[in-house]
Amino acid sequence: MSSDVSDTTTAAPPLRPEIFNPSRPPPLNYTIKCNRREFAIIVFFTLIFLEAGILPLILFYSIRWGAHLDNEKNLAIITSLVGTYSGYKMARRSWYLFIADSSHQRRPLGAGRFGADAFTIQISVAMVGFFVPLIVGSSMEPGSVPAVAISLPCFMIAFCLPLLITGIWPHKLKVPFRVSSMPPYTGLPPAVYTMVEDIIAVDGGGCVEFRQAWRIRYEHSAIMRRIVRVTSLWWGASGTVFAAAFIAIAWTTSDDIGYGIGWGLPWLWAMVSAAITVWWVHREMIREEEQWAHPAVHKVFSLHIAQTIDEEKVAQEVNEFNDRNV
């Protein structure tokens, strides 16, 4: 479920090392406050919320209490409608990443034409976790309301576990294949790092320029690395714990209560977590800029991703600034 705002955006401008100011954090060269990006994001999340939040709840209770259809027919109707918009967005994202003429501008650094980014894999696994209980529960005779009710919690667990695991062991886990821009056998950063990189580069139109700018910011800012790790831990831990609780409730209470919990409370968790995240990240980024003169704030940490000559100039300026302030 990615927010595709590519239709209303253009590629971010390339990094310009000649205007880089070592007294401030390296710029990301991207903002959502232009080219109708904010509007596109609002529309995306509104439609996703309607498709996988409001619609299943309205249909279930109106058919159950109004039309008095049995669970099998009720759940079959819901299953036939849920996933249409999110499936379209996934297909559109794959088009931009693999097939479109501009796909080379959106791919992970160093990846081939059909090299999937980490977010594509993560969201695909989570979607499998969502649709398996949804389809199985609605196809049973009689239909299983608890099985359908755990669809969103299963999505939460599949999506949040990578955040939790990489947040607990940042740059410790290594895999024999590329993960977005991370080369094989390189310590994986907290998964929020690749999520931000992939979503903005592919869906937000930030392209390769943002991937490079994001890498430089992460490597040179201790506060940004802390932001990425803390948000990974928060979303990973809270999502896993709450999802497990929702699943337990769905299987141990009445159908009416369990279904409402399973399809309603995950959205409440997501909205509250998003609000907290936006507030906290904004505060930390202000602190990052205010304290940038302190050497400990912009302590360099390499992700071992190949750099261009221009990027090496930026890194050299930051390192020289560090040395002058030690």
C-alpha cells in the first residue's frame, strides 16, 4: 500500500555539492509541500481507509443486521470488494519501478532493471498475510468471521516484524542479496530507512537523487540514524503487540465484537502512531539542525554504498567541518 503521487510530481533536482553548507545537515532536496503532493497523499490514504476500513465495517453490519444474510454470503461480498484499489496501486507502482521508460531513475542504487526494492517485497508479503485469512475465512462453509476479522492484524504482523527485527539489531543482520540500495552481505539499517528511500524515490517521484540525498543525510547525522531506529522500533513493537492482541480478541469474543475489533482498531493504532511519529520526528529534526555544530551530532557512519565524485565532495566537506570542531 504505497502512496503513488508520481502523476503530480517531477524528479527531485540533483544534489549540488557546491552549495552544500557544512554548518547545516545535508539537504534532502525533497518536500511534500509542492506540486499537489499533499493532496495526492491525502486522497491515497482516504481511499485506502475507505477500502480496508470503513467499507468492510459498513457492509458486514448492514448485511448482517439489515439483509440478514448468512455469514458465507456476507463475507463473500466483502472479500470481492476489498483489495481493488490497493491492488491497482501495487500494479501501478510495479509499472513505475520495472517497466516505465523512467524506471531507471526510480530503481535502488546499483540494482538492475528487475531488481525489486525492499518496500515492494515487504508490502507484498504483508498483502499475502492480509488476503490469506480473508479468502480462507470467506470460502469456508459456514463462513468464518474470526478468520476474516484477523486479516488486518495479520497484515500488521507481517509488515511490522521486519521493522522490529532490524530496529533491535541495526546494521547487524546480513543477507546474501541486495536490499534496496544496500549491497549483499551489508549490515541492514532499520527498515524505516529503506521504506523512506523506496516510497519517496518510486511513489513520490524523488528518484535516484533522493536515494543519494537520503543516504548522505543518514550517514552524516547521528540524530537522523536515531530517528530511523526509534521509529522502526516503535512501529515494529507496537504493531506486533497490538496485532497479537487483536487476533486473540477476534478468536475469543462474539463475532460482532471480534469483527469490529479486527477491522477498526488497527486503523486507530495506525492513526495515533502516525500522529505521534510526525510530531516527534519534526521535533527531532529541529534539534538536529540546532545542534549540528556539535561534532557528535554529525558523526559519520558508512553504509558501504558506492559514491559518485560529487557525493565524495560532500562527504569530504562534512568531515573537514567535523575535524575543525573536535
